[in-house]
Amino acid sequence: MSDFDATYHSALGLYETGLFAEAEEACRTLIRAYPQAAEAMHLAGLVAARQGNNALAAERMGRAAIADANSAEIQHDHAQSLKAIGKLRDAVGAFKRAIRLCPDAPALYCNIANTYRQLDDLKDARENYEHALALAPDIAEIHANYAACLYAMGDVAAAEASCMTALKMRDDIVNALVLIGQIRLDQGRTVSASEPLRRALTLEPGHQRALTAYGDALFRLGQFAGAQHCLRQVLALDPSDAKARRTLARLNLRVGQGGEAIGALEPLLDANPQDPQLLLMMGEALSLVGRHSEAVERFGAAIGAGGGDDAVFRLAVELAEDGDTASAQSVLQNGIDRKIAAGESTVLFRTARRLLFAPVPTNLAAQNDEVIRDLLDDGPDDDAFEPDLSFVASDRIDPTILTRFPPVWRAALRPEGDTQLRAVGHYWERLVSGYDVPKINQVKAARGGKIRLGIVSANMCDNGIGRWILGLVDAIDRDRFDVTVIRPPIGEDDITSRIDAHADLVVPLPLDPLHSARVISGLDLDVLHYADPQADAYTMLLASWRLAPIQISGGGIAATSGLSNIDYHLIAEDWETAGGEKRFSEKLIRLPGLFVNATPPENVDMTATELQRLWRLAQDRNTYLCPQPLDVLTAEFDPLIAEILRLDETAELLLIAPERDSWDAAWGRRFAVNYADVAGRMRFVNVRSRADLLSLLCAVDVVLESPAWNDAMLAFDCLGLGVPLVTLPGSAARSRRSHTCYRQISVFDCVAYHSADYVDTALTLATDKRRRSVVSHAIKSRSHILFGQKSSFDAYMQFLEECISVPVENVM
């Protein structure tokens, strides 16, 4: 063996055993001794590549290729080294030289095709993939790469076929699994997309494109925690991944995390300041954190950037939600006029005008007259209800856009509220009629065994409705009922987890409401209970369809849904006065007891002094608290608040700081203008948790409740802690829930019977410390009666069993 052969084989042995530093030194010695030897230079290039020195590898491979122009292997490795340093055109030339030397090697055609794809020269890439497949039709990787090329060229059907061919040959090709998942995502086949993406991540857990696509799939399926985990992994690997960042921003918007959405969107907008979708998303994020003037500015910019109808609609929603109804009306009317002139459908903007302004008119006698009159005059039997609803398919509003409307429950707070709710409910049903949802027979024969009960709400979280639902699922007898919790796409917290733990089955719904309707109908439920369809547009949309033989509502929102597809509304017997049935489009069912299965609030282990210091309360002045959302503080409540503050001259009223800065919205402006003399003695406090709320309730002297609306669980918190809650019951269920609690414990000192009595009761409890102490003790000593009551739910279960055993129309 010659000296060259001995030295070369020694260096080759070191390379093959992974001793790259030693192999590099041996190659340097070989090159110095034999500078023209192509084999030596080629081996030195391979060693440099394995050490990550791609530039040196390319330089050495180039010298080897010159020294031996007839070696296809060297030409191929030269091409690969050029690709590694980004010299793609030069790499193509090297691949061509290798192909001329070895025209029957499918790997060469595949590699040059991959390079053409990187250059976005898809036609040449496709031609070379086809050459490779002609030579080697049984190699799965070539089919997978060919599929990626076809997908990039827009030939999705052929790409899917080629991808499936590859996976039939080998089911562990990660790129093929990711591509088939992405294709299905693009086609809206989210569920079938999830499986190949999950398989890809099992094979290669850190695969960036798989994580991005799987995060997108989980987001669409409403599985937000998993989606967030995937997308954060992607951004940890590559902070510049725009697709993952955009999806994460959309996720943050959906769960109400405006600050996080802003952080995700800012880098994207820096790179694409005129992207209309990014501008829309940033507007929504700014709206969530209360920066309304900036939100309006971004929505306007989205319109200017070509955001289309969605941008105009979102601007109108923002203006209406912020109390600027005149500007919102003007935006919509201009859009309607423009579309009429262009001969286009005005359905979206007319719908927005009705649904935005009918539920919460600022002034029934002023600018919303036309909208209110339209809704109230359109009875359920009026075939001429809405001419624009004689839809052709192209005129229909995307149901996902409908889910972005504000909730309709606030209509109940206004004059003629029940009539408006029925009119709006009827409008919703006409609006969504004709969509492709399964047809469910309302009359269904009893099949024996357990009754399958589904419970639907977008508020299965730490609020009054979420806690009410937790009590419901806990009270249901599992020997008689199978309970399925159905959750529209929302965020999750501790209450969500506790509800899930009590359920037999949990079904998180996807973002697409049509898909959700098919999911729910496929559950083959006997009864579907919508706790609060009016509280969320997504749930209102689902409730507008018939997805189970028997559909009921109640417990969360004590007002009619206005929907003919909701058969019954269930309430506690004392919530509605005589004749209350007229307020409901559903058949009203009265249940004994409280219709709340509550648990006592945790005791607050802090002294009065500690609580006052925590909430910055002065010891020498009385403190009132109204812990309800500002939405329910109606104009009729304003003079009562003002009178209390005028008569208790040093008192302070605390309000819970809302997510939206409502001092800049209608409520704040209204109160400040009409009652400027006392507005300065009102203060917002931040409540971030239930523990915060309980400590705040214990810190103040008196809690005030809006006469227009009683919270589902506020009375249970106050009375369980012995805190006086002043309430003024009306005739409707929505204003009588706290009164029912006081009747249960036979304490009436905090119950007022007219407006003047409300003011006098609040003042007496705040100023007469001895009186308040006696009342608090009476409440605290008897409040145990309120908790763990099951009589309503025994009647609830019996009623449902009767519904299943006889036709719906015969149940009384």
C-alpha cells in the first residue's frame, strides 16, 4: 500500500468512527502532501461539513470537483455543500453535472428538485421529481417531496393523493404527515387533520411546522390550553415564526387576554403595517384592554388597508360598545348606502344595525326608534319580517362573524325588555335558518336507561353562572342521568376544571359554530340545557337551531331567550310573580326551592382594620359597594345611588373596575353629567380573584344591588358572610333572586319595597352600626339554610324524566 493510500485510509477511518477533530488534522496533513488529490480534498470537505464549517466544506468540495470532473459522487457532494451556504443557483449547476455523469440515479433528480423548490422554481422542480419517480416509483420520500411541490403550485388534490401514496408506503415520514395535516386544515377538516399532526409530533416532538399546524388545529377545535402550549414551543424555537405568532394572537383574543395579544401582534405589525387582518386583530386587542380610541383608530386603518366589510362591522361594534351610538349608526348606514349603490348584499350591516342597537337602545324616543320599531312590530308570524333574509347562499353571513356580535341579554334591562328579547330571538332564528345543520326530530320515543343530558354555556368559569353550573352538575343523579358538558371556545380556570371533573363527558366545541352544531347533534342527547344562551352570541347561535329533541334554558340568565327552539325555561317558583309566563317565549316551569346548589363562601380571616387598609377605606366614613357589572346599573338606578351619597355626605361608593374603561363609555358619561355633585365620591377597585371579592364584601358597610338585575350568586356570597345586601325586588325573575334568598332565611331587613325605601334601608344599615351588627348576625346565623339545597334539582330531574316519557307538547 502506498503512503497516500495508508494516510488516506487512516483519515477515512477516523472520519467513519466520528473522531472529526483527528480526521481534520489527518486531512490537513494529506492535503499538504497531495494538494492535487481529489479523494483527499473530497474527504476533507466531508470532515469540514460534519464539523459545521460549511464554507470550508464548499471550498474544499469545489477544489475536489475541479480535480475530478468525472466523479458523480463528488459533484453531488459539491452541490450539497453549495446548498448549505445558500448558493442555490451554483448548487443547481453542480447537480446537473452529477446527473450528466449518472443519469439513472433518482436521488440526484430528487435533490435538484428540492433545490429548485427552494428557489421557488416549481415547474423545474416538478419535472425533476417526475424523473425521479419514473426511475424509483417505490421510494416514499420522493412521493412526499413531490406532494410538497404540488401543494406549493396550488394543485392540492394531486398533492393530497401523492402524500397518501407516500404514507401508504411508509407511515413514519414526518414531512408527509405534516403536509397532509396542513392540507386538511386548509380544507376545514380540522378533526381529521389532528391525527397525522399528532403522529408527526410523536415521531419528531420538536418539529416546528408540525407544532405550528397542530397548535392551529387545537385552536380551531377550542382546545386552547394545548394550542397555547404548542405555539409557545414554536416561538421558543423561532421567535420570528409569523404564522405561529398570528395564531397565538388570535387565541389570546378569543380567551380575552388583550395584553398578551398586543404583545404577539406588535412584531407582526412592525413587519406588515398595512396588513388589514393584523390591524383588525390589534383593534380587538386594544378594545379588550380598554384603549378604545386607539382601537377605533386601528379599525379605521384596517378599512383604509382593504379590510372590507369585517373592518366596517368591527368599527361599528366598537363604537356601539363604547357608547358612541351616533357614530356607529353612521358607519353602518354609510356602508348600507354604499352597498345599495353597488348592487351588493346589505345583510351584514342591516343585521349589525338591528342586533347592536335593538337590545340596548340609548334612547327609545330618539335615534334607535327605527330599529326598535322594526323589531317590535315584527311578530313571530310575520312572513315579511326581514326582506333581506330571503337569502341566496352568497348573501348569508358567515356564522363565525355572527358569533362576534355583543350578547343580547342586556335587552332585558330596558323598557319593554322582554318584548325586545322575543323580537331579537325571532330575528336570530330567521337569520340562521337554512344553514346546513342536522335536522333533529323534536318528538323522540323513550329508549330506556339513563337520560342523556347536555349542558351548554360559554360561562363555565369563575363567575356567578359558572358556579351555578358547577352546582347543577354536582346535583344530578348519575344513576338516572348521563351528563355531558358542552363548552363553546372560551378560556379555562379552576371552576372549569371542577365542572369537567363532575361531568361524564366533556365536549370542547370548535370555533366554527356550524361544525359545533354537527358535533352536538351527533351526541344523540335527549335533553340540551342552555344555561345562558343570551349571554354569548356563539351560544345564542347554537340555541337558535334544534340540536336535541328537548331544549331548555334557565339558571344562568333569568330572562327569556326569545327562541322558539327552546321549549322550556326553568326558574325557582318565587322568582317570578303571578302572570310571569307572559314574559317568556318558552313554557315557564317553576321549581320548588332556590334552584341553586351553592357552597358557603370561605371565611375571610382578616380583621376589620386589615381589610380597611387593604382596600384603602377610611374609618370615619361609610362605604357602600355595588359589585355588579356596570352594564346592569341602569339609568333608573342612578338617582338612588346619587340620593344615598347626597344624604350620607362623606360616604364613598366602590365599583368593580371593568375590563372595558366604562368611565369613557355611556354609563360613566351619563352619571357624571347628571350627578356631578356626587360623582367624585365613587371609586373603582380592581378585583382579580374570588378571594379578592370576598374580602371586599367583608370590608364595606353595605352592598347595594341593582334593582334591574340580580347576580346568580352574589346573594349567596353576601349572606354566607353575613354581609347586608340591599335589594329591591321587582316582578320579573331577573330582579327577585336575592329576595328569594331572604325569604328562605326569613330575614327581611335588607329588602326594600320601593325606591325611597331602598335609599332609607341602605342609609340605616350604613349609619346605624348597632342595627347593622344585629342584621348581620341574623343573616349569618341562618345563612346555612341556603347552601346544599337539592329540592329544586330533584324536581328538575323528575320534570326531565316526564318530558322524555311523553311528547313535548303534552308536558305541563
